[in-house]
Amino acid sequence: MRVLHTADWQLGLRLDFVAGETAARLRAQRYDTVRAIAQLAHARGVDLVVVAGDVFDANRVGRDTLQQASDALATFGALPVVLLAGNHDALQEGAALLRLPTLADNVIVPHGPEVLDVAGIELLACPLLERHVAGDPTAWIPERRAGDRIRIVVAHGGVLDFAQGVESVNRIEVDRLLGKGVDYVALGDWHGTYRVNERCWYSGAPEATRFREQAPGNVLIVDIDAPGATPRVETVAVARSRWLRERVDLRSDDDVERMLARFDALEEKSWTLLRLELSGELSLAARERLDAGLAALGEGLAHLRLRGEGLSVAPTADDLARLEQEGYLGEVVRDLRADPEPVAEDALRLLYRILRERRPEDA
């Protein structure tokens, strides 16, 4: 038995922080990634595809999102595809999964906890009927009986207690579940690929949704030879977009040039989203070069989120020579240098840039 395990497609994700046309392109890519998953499933001879929750980012998606999802699902052909409801698209009234148009017979949406006979195995589906469930959504699963086939659980929730002392929601007790005789647990909710143990995995989201996610962009190919056999799990990258997080400490002109050169060499910048956190201390000249370089970089990237609170300016002798002025302007420069407020530093940098533009010899 070969299963493709995926989850957290988050179709219809808004991406409000990304500029208009780029956000639309990134949203549209999610449907193309579903098509890429279908191509992978056919190429690898998969028997079954399970989507472990959050097919949609919200239940209140429009008809266009639902139609695009239906069109993408059609590319799986006759291959069985199980779409599980997660916390974002729980099976409440008006749920997106229940409004999908032209759903083919091979696409299965479990309407509640149930045992499915699909692709020759016993599939234990645990959809969420509400966004937050106080109990374990897999608690209903019975013990394995003698002669049972391969048993796979598909569920959406957490297996780690991140909030000590707070009642967990959608919490799955994996050890108890595996003790009932389950061959593989296909989980969704955590957006990065994560191995809980040899029989329990999060596939992660095939396309990232935020910068803080760890190891997104994959699906899992799971081979199970027989009931009780240990699964063999392969991670396969499918993402088109890249979400990068970088922290860089800058102390010199050379540091600035090296960083800008490294980012300029990125492949497919138009599909790259970058969160850049800067720290250090630069001359006014180096800071001017940095600002110009980041402006150019931002024009090529899908999105640049810059955090520079830890970066300060220390004017060098050359910087100060360019700022030397008489009369009122000289007093302004001295006052800005003495002012500890960040806005004074910004003003000093702007003044430095203006004065450089006024001097042909510095052009």
C-alpha cells in the first residue's frame, strides 16, 4: 500500500500583507501545487491520497475558490482522495468542503468520524465538526481485531502540549492511539514536516502560509507492506514559493556588499518572500548603500519584510566631513547627532543623502 499524505492546503488564503498582483499570483499557485501533487501521485503509483485537514483556509470562501479547488481536484483522475475537515474548514453549517461543486466519486469527504473501506485498507477518518474540540478527535477509534487490514488514521490536531496548564484543544493522544493497533497516523495542523514517531507524521503544508513555519513545502509518500509493518516514509518537496527568514549582523561596508550580493544571487526571486532582521552599526555611507540595495531587492522579490530596529548608524570621519556646514544647517547637524531618538538618526541619514546629491564630486 502506497499513500500520499498531505495537509493544510489553505486554499483561499488571503495574504493581505503582500501587494495586490503578487498576492493573487501566490494564491493561484496553491491550486497549481495541488495539480503538482496529483502529478506526483500518478508518477509514483500511489494507491490513495489523504489530505489531513484544512483543505481551505476558511469556510467563508467564495464560489470562485470552490470552483478552482474542484478543477484542481479533477486532475487526480480516478485516484481516491480523502479530504478531511480541519479547524479552518470544520464541518459546520455552510462548510466549504460541503459546498464543493462537481465533486467526482473518487473524492471522499467524511461527514463525521467513520471507518472507510478505501483502496483495500481500513481508513479511520477523524474530521473536526467544530473549530475547537475539547476532547481527543481520535478517541472513538476501536482496537484492532484479528484479521484486520492495514489501518490508517487521518486526523487534524496537536500532539504536543505547548501551553502548560491550559486545556488543549484538538489534542491527539498518539501513544494511546497507536496502542489500539494502528499502522500509520496521517496528521495535519502543524505546517512543517515533522516526525512524531515511526508511525505518526505531520506532512506539513505544501505551500507555506507564514514566515515562522519550520520545514513547510512537502508531502509524504508512505509505503506500508502489511498490517503491523513499519511504514517507510519519504519526504518530497513540492512548493513553488520560498519563505526565507534571515538574521544578519552588519558592521562594515563589506558586510553590506556581501549580503546584497548573496540575496541578488537568489533564484526565482519573484517566488521568494524574505523576512530580514538586521542588526549592527554602520557608517552613513554604508547605510545609504544598504537602503539603495534593499530598495532594489524589494522590487524583485515577491515580498520583503524588513526589521531593522537593531541597526544603528555611527558617522565616520568621512561622513562628518560631508556633513560639515556653517550657520543654521550646521546647528541642525549637531543637534541631530546629539539627539538619541531614532527619528533623529533617520533625519541625519536623509540629510546626508541630500547633501551628497548636491555635490557633483560625490556623485
